[in-house]
Amino acid sequence: MNNSSEKIVLTICHNNEETCDSCSLFGNLMCKLDHKDSIIFIWPFLTMIGLLTAGIIITRMKVDTPWWAIITFIGVYFLYMFFFFNIWESKILCSHCPFYVIDDSKILKCYANYGFLKTAKYNPTPITKSEQIQFIIGALLLFFIPMTFLLIIQNFLFAGLVALSTVIFFVNTMNSSCKKCPNFSCILNRVPEEWKEEYFKKNEVMRKAWEENSQ
């Protein structure tokens, strides 16, 4: 009989006969949800959003920037973020990751994009070159749009701070999350080949999709 008080741990490992402690990938690959991984990933991005907001408010106080311009920018930018995270990125990046099917819900549960919608069908094959290029374009727009707006309203200090936080975000991500992320075909992924091969032994669906794609 199941103990209702037992905490359910969501994992992307399909090997039910092996425990995490005995797995060679334990601590090397992000195989289950851990809020520590989310905090490490998200803090530079939240810092950028905070700097953008502060820059707009300070500029509005010092310069007679029309409210309609500020509201229009904020509206367009947040609409773009919604589109990027819930529709575009869901198709070209997230749908290729095993975290996409960690459960049957319509809400994504992963260390990076927790809480966003699953709007695309799961696709265990590697990300295509076209999708990688689209991801780069989409991500650059996500960071360059706020910097461009701050430059237009001549808040050069906060534009520079947003640029710095963007650099910190990518450096932080490349040196932490990307070294352990199971979305192996992402253009930023840096997981060693031997870890990938070991994980494929624990996820037959993904292994077969990759093998068929390479033929």
C-alpha cells in the first residue's frame, strides 16, 4: 500500500530498478527537479528584469518620457516573452528535452522554464540546425529589446547594467546549467559525451529517436 505522506520525486530516468544514489550520473546530470538548479539559472535573468524596470522608472522621473511610450514598450515586451517562452521556445527547444514529459500535465516542469505551457508535441529527436538558429535569434531579441529601449530613452547607465547582467546570465548558464542539462542537442549544451551515452541507457525512447535520426 502506498504511503500518502511519501514525497513523489519527478525524474527523467526510465530505469526503475536503479536508485539515484547508485547511479553514475547522480550529481553530474540534472535528472530530477531541484529548486537549487532553478535558482542558479534564473537569478541573472531576474536581475536584468529588475534593472530594466528601475531604469524605466528613473528615466520617467528625470525625463519627460511619455507614459504611452513606456506602457507600449512594456506591453509589447511582455507579449513577446509570453510568445517566446510558451510557444516559440516550447517548439524549437523544450519539446526535445526529457523534462518535457516528466509528467502528463500541460505545464512544463523543469529547472529553467518551470510553469510555462507545453504547446508543442514532445519530440525526442535532436534539435535541428534551423531550430538552433531560431533559438539564438529569439534569445538575442529577449535580451537586446530592453537594452535598445533604454538606449533610445538615453538611460545609458542602466542599458550598460542590463548588458552586464545579460553577459553574466550567459556565463553563469554555460558554466553551471549547460554542463548538466539533459537537452543534449541545445546549441549551448556542454554535457560530456560519456554522460550522454550513459543517460541514453536509461531512456530508451530518446536513445531510439537519436539513433534513427543519425541514420
